[in-house]
Amino acid sequence: MTTKIVSRWLLILFIANGWWCCNSCWKEERTALLQLKANINYKIARDYLPSWVANETSDCCRWDGIVCSNKTRRVTELSIIVEKKNQEEQFSTRTGRYTDDSILENWLFNASLFIPFKNLKALLLPELSLAGWVKNEGFEKLRRLRKLETLDLSGNNFNRSIFESISQLSSLKSLNLSYNTIGSGANI
């Protein structure tokens, strides 16, 4: 009888502390990361973010740019840093000239892709050629991430219309918008 009671209390403690999930990241977060990867608009066909794989045994907490809580295995930091084109990829055979070194086309930010990351504290998206946001899926969606403290959107193509949406993120302690087109007005 006492063994059953002790076992039940241990099970309750085990579940309450999140120990049942500590072998890998959360499935919903792995799925969201893969959707995010598919949403990035690359100019050239190369496998970027190669550690981000659709494999059930792959622990997204070990993927490049992902930091998880040691206790809960929830994603706490998401950083997408995309390398530049190498010299061979920059050369255009059509024009006989070198093109810019960016591997990304202008793409629209879809904030709803980040909603599953309930414990996200830092979102780092520098130099990704972000040019605006999907209608009704802008930064105002990020206000659901109540723990988000750091947002890095440096080196993108945002203009001053971003300020209205960003102002709704009351939990932010650090915001980097350097090297954007803040001087221009309308949303792209």
C-alpha cells in the first residue's frame, strides 16, 4: 500500500518538474522550427540549417542556433544566422559579373511561426533579408511570447513602419534594429 502511494507521489513529482521531456526537445517546437526553415526564401539551392532535420530522433535542442532550457527542454533562444555566398556562387555566368553575397531573397516575416516557443527569451534574426510581414501575421503576434526579452532584427530591410508593431512587445529589454531602412516610410 505505501509503495503505491510513494510511487504515485514520485510520478506526480516527475511530471510536475518536467523530467519526462528531458531526453529531447518538444515535438511541437521541432515541427515549428522545420516550418520556419521551409519559410525562409533562399536564392540558391543549398541545404541551409543542415542540422534542422525532420527526424523524430533528432533533438532540436542540439540544432545550430537553438538553445533550450536544461530543465524543461523548451526552446529559450532561436538564432538564425545564414552564411554568405561563397565566391563561386556569387559569380553569374549570365552576366559574367559577381552578384551580391546574400543568399536570401526579400521575404516576409510570419510571426505566427514563433508562437509555439512559449519560453522564448531571445529571437535573433540578423541579416535575413526580411522586408516586411505577412498580412495579419506581423510582430503583434509576438506579444504572445511573454518571456521574449531580446529581439535582433539588424541588417534586414525593415522601415519605420515596424515601430508600431514592435511597441506592443512590452517584455523586450533589448532591441537591435541597426542597418535597416528605418528612414523610409511605407511597408514593403
